[in-house]
Amino acid sequence: MIHRILIKQVELNQQKVDILIERNLISRIGKDLVAEDAEVIDATGMAVIPGLVNGHTHAAMTLFRGFADDMKLMPWLEQKIWPNEAKMTREDVYWGAKLACLEMIKSGTTTFLDMYQKFRGTADAVEEMGIRGYLSAVCFDHFDPKLAEKSKKECEKLYDVVDEYGPRVQYAVGPHAIYTVSGELLQWIHTFANEHQALIHLHLAETEEEVNNSIRQFGFSPVRYLYKLGVLSPRLVIAHGVYVDKDEIRMLADYGVKVIHNPASNMKLASGISFKFAEMKQAAKRIVTAGLTLCLLLPCSVPASAALQTPAWMQAWANTRTAGVIAQLEKDQFTAKIKVDGVEGILDMVRSSGNMYLKAEEQDGTEKLTLLVLDGKAYQLDSARKLAICLGDEAAAYKAMGLSETVVAKSLSAGSATGFAEAKKTVHGKTYDAEVFNMTLDGKPVEMTYCYDGGALRYLITRVGGKQASLEYLSVSDKVDESLLKLPEGYTVCTKGTDGKLYDASGKAVD
């Protein structure tokens, strides 16, 4: 007999639904579901949410709870933790991880990303407890080539060991930190993870001491060091990420790196409380909503210098309505007003003959950013002070928008079409004719839904993985106001000096 659980009248995404679970998997979600021999749970007044994810933990370290308090990170590791961890057996790790799994389940956590020794001990606990774990094969080489080779062999072995477990045990690679793992081994791990489609789990920028030591040892801060090594990627998950500047945040966002903050750990070890959560969230939002929509999916908004008019994957849709719309926009003579969901703003964009005007406003009309690209030069317009601040070339304008021309070019050129279908799509209570395109981009599935109101494009909805972004086209026209594509009268052209101050063409500082 199949064990069934039927959850009745539960709230999901602000709707009352029933949820049927069979063989420990959700098999159906809908209204008024019926299932024979099911255990029925009345969930009236309750809601369901996705299971929580613990993005960075050392599960078996529940055994060290209350041990070695009031110490800084490195003395804590070197004097207390590492010597005692060296004595632990597989069974010790199993029981510590099992306790952690129980506590996670009780908190609603269904998945965790772990980094610890005795891989099999944690895997045994995950298999038994019914939770999902991405378990890292821990790598240390302490800059010793012999230890590096040993770590490589261990990674390869444990990758095969995972096959002995069920699908809830997933493999990841866990280089401990840049102060315990050489650059050569980090580069090998990067290649290995890409080949085996595995996550990379790394401590980074946890303390000021780590940053200062990184600059002394490598000549770069931790994030810039990883960039120099060429190992930033969407597969990389960094734990802590406390001590990073705005340029490093931009690097992490451009490469799709995941950052896991750990406030409880950082408070215990007094390693820092200044998490750049808001800044990272905003950077990620720009990449998801702007990079994956404005840039990837609306060729009118990519730099002309990218030479990406009609990407190969768009050619596969030559006979569709959407291809016709894109072709019209590619003529580089248009005006568009676009509402960006998630950013809660409106973009006014004008392009003509390679020049561009872009104005970003809040929903209430408050100006956020105005950019002008004129004859290959980018300017930020400050209407309050009547300044045209020269940013550099065209790519600088896209950087100011949170877009990377390099990432755009790579993404657009690398995509490949996998399917097309006509459909109906309901948005905000209204049903539209739609064209749905499926493609792959850097190995990830991408779904783009173009919704039409009569003959006019109204919405573009994009799904990449579990993330969704949408654009609402308030208007699109082939007529442009050429007056917007000029430096405004009465504006002073200036540049920013190395001291951060603005200077006009004569070298005079601008207030």
C-alpha cells in the first residue's frame, strides 16, 4: 500500500489548496483533491512555505556546542577545534550530524550545505534522517603540492562514493579557505566542479585579519584574489563574506557567486557584524532583473559595440511574432517605456543611430538615474546641478545600470534554442496571447514568455532556474525625440578625478 497524506485547505501563495503527498513526494496540488486511503490533515488557518535552506554549516560540530567560547577565529581553530577534530571518528561525525539534522528538521530546514571531515559519517546521517544535504569533500593543502595531490584524489574518490547513497545526498567540493588552500588547488577545484556540475563551498572574507593577510600574501583582497585566479562562477558559494567593498560586490554579482551570511557564527567569534546584505541584494536584483531581461532578452538595450544583433538562438524563431518585434527594435530607432517588476521603477529608453538616452524613475516619478550615450561616450546627467558627468565609453553606461558588457556578450552569444510554443498567459488577471521560448544559457534552462495585447508586446516574463523577472512594455514606438540625444543646454561637462571630486574641462573643481 502506498502511504498517502492529503493536506486540506492550506494556504499557498495566497490561495486555499489541497496538497497530496505520495511516497514522501508532493504529487498533486489543487482544489478539492480526493485520495483513497490517505491520511487527511486539516490545515485550515495554516500556510505552507518552501523548506528552509541552511547555506553554510558544519553539522557535526553540534558536538562542540559551548566549547571554546570567547575566542577569535584563528586561535579558536588552531588551538581548540582542529586538535579535537583530529580525534573524531566516523561514528562521532555521524551522531553529531544526526543531532544537527533533527534540529534542522524541527526548524523547517529541509536542505543544508555542509563542509566537514569524515564525509561518510554525515552522509549516513542524511540518508537516515530524510533531509537533503549538499556535502562537501573538504580540501586542505596548506600550500604543499603533496597535500594538494592527496586532496585531488580524495575529491575524485568521494564523488564516486555519493553514488552509494540516495538522491538526497549531493556532492560538493569544500576548499576550506584561501589561507589553507593554494591557488593552484582552487583552480583545479574550479575545473573539477564545472566538469562534474558540483557546487564549491568556501569560507571567504570572514575577518579583517584574513583580508589584511590576503593583501600581504597575494597582493589582493580575497574576492579580487579569486577573480585573478579565474575561479569566480555561479557554482561558487562563499560563507561569511563580511569584509567586501562595493566593487567586490559587483564582481560577485557579475559572476553569479552565492554569498551566505552567518551572523550567529560571526557574533560568537567577534569576527564582524557589518554584513553588506542590502548592497548584495540590490546587486543581485540588478543582475536578475536587468541582466537577465533588459540585457539578455531585449537586444535594443545591449551596447551596439557588443555586435550581437540577432543572436544565433533568435534566428531559430525567424517566423514568430516575437522575432518580428525584436527585428524592429534592432533597427536602433525606437522609444520605449518599460516597467520593471521587482525594481519597482520605470525606464524611459530612446535609441537612434547608436546613441542612447535612458532615464530610470521610481513609481512616483522620482528620478533615480539618467544616462546619455553620445558618440560612444557615456554621461550621467545630474539635473539638480546641471552636470554631465563623463563616465567613459559606452560600456560604462551599462556598468552604471548594473550590467556587464562582457557578461552580456558571452550570454547572448552562448545561448541555444531548445523549443517554442504558442500559449495563453494570465498576468494580473488578464489573459494574453503568448509565445514561449525555451533555451539553454551556460547550461541552464531559460524560459521567456512574450505576451501580446492585440498586436502590441505587453509583457516579457523570464524564468532562469527558480528566479523570475518581468518587464511591462507601457509603450514602444519607432519615433524618437532627437533632442534627448544631445547634451542638454547649460550643463557643465565634467569628469571624476582620482580624489573622487568632479572637475570641468579646464581642470577646475566643480562644487
